[in-house]
Amino acid sequence: MHTFKGKEYPCCASLTMGVIGGKWKTVILYHLMNEPLRYNQLRKEMPSVTERTLSIQLKKLEEDGIVKRKVYTTRPPLKVEYSLTKFGKTLIPLIKAIADWGDFAISEQSKPIA
């Protein structure tokens, strides 16, 4: 058994999927790979996600130390920005590999069956 952030996982793969798995976490990480984004920018990149789901997934990623939330309060309106932590940036090669496989799968699907 492996323990991470108080949760137990039967193997390393299940730990990884526990942290980044699900429908939206990987998509969020994909959009944060290159630059920090504000909440509304993330919503525009992911129009089919509900506000509630996005908020919950961002909170879970923040709790796991993958994403950091920075609040700017120097002057109104309040600005909140999300970015990958140093630990979160270690997932970039994995996220890129997942995206590359998606591109590969799409190109394979368009090939005629031999």
C-alpha cells in the first residue's frame, strides 16, 4: 500500500490516477502547463465544465499540492489566478504524453482499415 496526503492506494498507478484522474483534472492541468490562468480563463478553455465542478476539481488539485491559488487583493476587483506548483510541474511530461496519445488516437481513427 502507498499513502499520499492521508489516502491509501494499492499501487503507484492508482495513486497517480487518484491525483490526476477523472474527467476534468487532466484537462485543467493541460491548460495550466504553459501559464497561470484566472478562473474565468479556465472556464473559457473548458466551456462544458460546470462552475461547481471546476471549483471542486481546482480545490482538490490545490489540496494535493498540484495547483496553487493566488489571490490579488491590492485593488478591486478581486483577482484569483491558478498555476502549477513546483510539484505540479513534475506532471507536465505525463500530461504531454496523454495529450500526444490523444492526437495519435485521432489520427489512427481516420486511417482506413487494412
